Amino acid sequence: MIRPVTMLVATFCLASAAHAGEEALVAGTLVPDYGKYAPREDARLPEGIVMKVAFDMSAAAPKGEISRDLEKVARFLNMHAASGIAQENLSAAIVVHGGASADFLTAEKLGHENPNAGIIAELVAAGTRIDLCGTTAAVRDIAQEDLLPGITISLSAMTSHALLQQQGYTLNPF
């Protein structure tokens, strides 16, 4: 009998901790409406650090939802700005290919509102570079005018990643 009670108490404690964790997230300053993060007073970054990170996106968000991958980029920018990295030392780039291309299309091209339009506008305003793979654009019949403002069609996703790496960007592994 003690075992089921112990399991029940443990489950309740874990569920309570998970709920409390969400309340600890705060909005950031660079992408204020997206990318909430957990402030860490005890985390210290080296003085004068420069963060240049590339994010790869190949999967579309579920229809009608904001892309979790875009939220990840917003969180990266917000948490590092809050940790003391000056905006001029903080850069994000997104390389888009495959099905993720749908998350960057205008409402006209999609035939309905794009739930990602707001976060993309804020990311672009924060200086995020967004490259759509030229091969994806060709295969999916996407022209520059089909894309939300601030998105560039590159030669290919492979080319974008190679150029970003030469410019000092590291690839976010997750």
C-alpha cells in the first residue's frame, strides 16, 4: 500500500514543479512578444563575448501554430541579451529549407494568415538573418514576393551554412 501512495505523492510533486517552472519564464527585450526564458542570476558569461549562432529549420510548424524553432531563436536572443551581451555582439541566423519554408510565406501565398508573421517580424527587427534555400524555393514554387519581409533566397541551404560558418557563426546543435 505504501508504494502506490509514494508514487502518487511523487507524481503530484513533479506535476507541481513543472507548473511552477512555467511561471518562472519572463519576456525578453529583443523579441518581446516571443521567446520567454528562465533568468539565471548565477550564470556568468565571459566579458566581451560575441555570440553568432546559426539555426537550421527544415520542419514546418503544425498548421495554425507558431514554430517552436522560431521560439527557440527568440529565446536565444532574449536570454543572452538579458545576460549582458550587447546587441551588437549578439547575432542569430536562420537557414530554412524543406517543409519549414511554409512558415515564412505571406498570407496571400498560404491562402490564410501566417501565425508566424509576428515572430518573424520581431526576429528581423532584432537583426536576425533569415535565408531560404534556393533549391527549396525552386521546388516549391516560392518567389521573393511570396516571402514575409526580411527573408532572402540564397543559392542553397548548404551555401548559407558554409558562408555563415566562414563569418564566424556556430551551428546550434538542437
